Amino acid sequence: TALKKTAVERINTAGVDVESLRVKLLGRKGELTTLLKGMKNVPAQDRKTVGEVGNHVRQTITNLLAEKKAAEEVAKLNKQLASETIDVTLPGSSHVVGQPHVLQQIIDEIEQHFLGLGFKIIDDTVDSPEVETDEYNFERENLPKDHPARDMQDTFYITPEILLRTQTSPVQSRSLEKHDFSKGPLKMIAPGKVYRRDTDDATHSHQFHQVEGMVVGENITMADLKGTLLSIMQALFGEKHQIRMRPSYFPFTEPSVEVDVSWNEVTPDMKPEDIEWIEVLGAGMTHPNVLRMDGVDPEKYSAFAFGLGPDRFAMLKYGVDDIRQFYLNDIRFLSQFNQKG
Ligand code: FA5
């Protein structure tokens, strides 16, 4: 009975380790066990009583230990729950989410516009190589080897026959070769990178982008070209910027034009000489020689083509005064053009 009393006290005051207390009291060499082992020394008539008391004490201690252990586990669980609680009212931590490069955004806008006009987009991984042959980049564009207009595009040559394309115009020939006119006219655009040995300045980069466009079919006229160009310009710039078409020269188009856009909004009080222009594209009616070299009969079909500069479009649209900004990869500059605002 004395053991029971101290055992109860010890259980109640026991700290964390109920298990080691159980071993001490009830284990094979435990205090109660040792006591009960001494039964053989107890006189026979008292053994029954002592045995009952012993069992009662063991039962009490076992129950108490079980309770204590359960209580301990509940306490442990509560502590864990408290420490792992999520406070849903705390402000979330925000992540930096990337976005397409501003030039890619402009190219996407141009593509969407032309898709709406029924043009197809040439896959630039297959039919629009950046490493081109002299034949496709120049000769098939009506620029034979000794043609003086080759000087218009200073070229990075890899070998005398292989070069980094200076324009997306070679995609004209590559698309025409594959086109089946029994299925209707060819209407395509081809966006991609081009390279020139230009000296970098505010409006020139040695590597920039072009979007080539071409429509080949029966009765395609200069009016179709003008309408198409006006529609893309208005889609991108709205009414704010003035657009002008100037006669120009390209060996692969006749007649040829260049399109300029005004840097700023043009107001009625402005004199023509006050308007500042930037050239954004070249275009024209495809030269019969080009059609012939691509296996198209110029008596039956006519065509227009254009090559526009999305880098210059982006400069105008966002008021960026130096093209080199697009290629510095300064995240502080680029993150201004987050589509999600
Ligand atoms: C051409 O490259 C012709 N292939 C365009 C063409 C296609 C005409 C089909 C007729 C028919 P040009 O060299 O002018 O033309 O370049 C076209 C556009 O590319 C320019 O209007 C300008 O927007 C852009 N561009 C040209 N050079 C650079 C440069 N160094 N940096 C940035 N943009 C440039």
C-alpha cells in the first residue's frame, strides 16, 4: 500500500517520460514485481490477501500510467497543431513572374492581326533559316553577285556562299516553292531575326527582327498592298501617329515604297517640316524576275511583299528612343512591358 501511494504521487508528478516510470514500477525488475516476487516469504494464510492487494496496486498503477500517457499524447498533438497553424489572413508572398520580351509581344500582336486577315505564319524553325545561302538571300531576290544594291545590306558571310540572312525576304522564295496554287493564293508572314554589319546606333542594331509578308495570286494590286499596310499600322498605332508612303527602291519589287511613321502625335497646327519620321518598313509589287525564279508565271499571277521592322514598331509604340535598350536585357527596362500591367 505504501508503494501504491508513492507510485501514484510519482505518476502525478512525472514529467514527460511515463514509459521509463512504467519500467521502473512494473518492469521485470520493477519495484512492484520485486515486491510480488517476495510472496514466497509471506505466510500461507496471508498470501491471498497480499496477492489481491498486489494485483489491485498493479492495476491502479497501470491505469494511471495509461491515462497519463494518453494525456501526454494529447498535449503533444495540441502543441504541434498550434505551431503548424496556417494564418490565412497573413498577406501572401508574391513571386516574380516572367513575361515575353517586349519585341516578342510586338511580333505576337502583328501575327494576331495577320491571322485575322487570313495569312499563314511560316514556322521559323523549319522554313525560315537564319543561316542562309547567298542564292536565297540575294540571287533569288533579283540581286545577282555583282549587283550594286548588295551594298544596301552589309553582310556577315560565313563562306562565300553561306551567310547570316540580312533580311527575311528569302522566306518568300522558300514559301513560294512549296505553295500549291490550286488551293488558292499564297498569303503568308514570316517573322524572324536578321543580321547586318550595321554600326549600332539609336535606330540601328546589327541583329534585329523583320516580319516578311507576301501575297501572291491573281489580280493582286498596289491597292491591296496599301490597304494591308494601313490596316496593320492602324491596328498597332491607332490614329495617333501619322503614316506616310514614299517611293523607294528594292531590286525585288517594282514599284517600291517605304513607310514612315511620325514619332509623335501630329496636330493640325504643325508644319510638315516639324514632323519627325521613322522608317518602319519597305514594300512593293514583286518583280516579275523574282516570280519567274520561284516558278510562278508573272503573266498569270501578281504579288506584293513587305518587310517590316518590329524593333522600330516597339520603339514608336512605347516611346523607346534607343533600339539598343531591347538587347541589353536589363530587367528593370524589360519589366515595364508587363502585359498583365
Ligand atoms: C529590306 O530588308 C527589304 N527586304 C524589305 C522588303 C521586303 C521590301 C519585301 C520590299 C519587299 P530594309 O533594309 O529597308 O528593307 O529593311 C526593312 C526594315 O527593317 C526597315 O524599314 C527597318 O524597320 C528595319 N531595319 C533595317 N535595318 C535595321 C537595323 N539595322 N536595325 C533595326 N531595324 C532595321
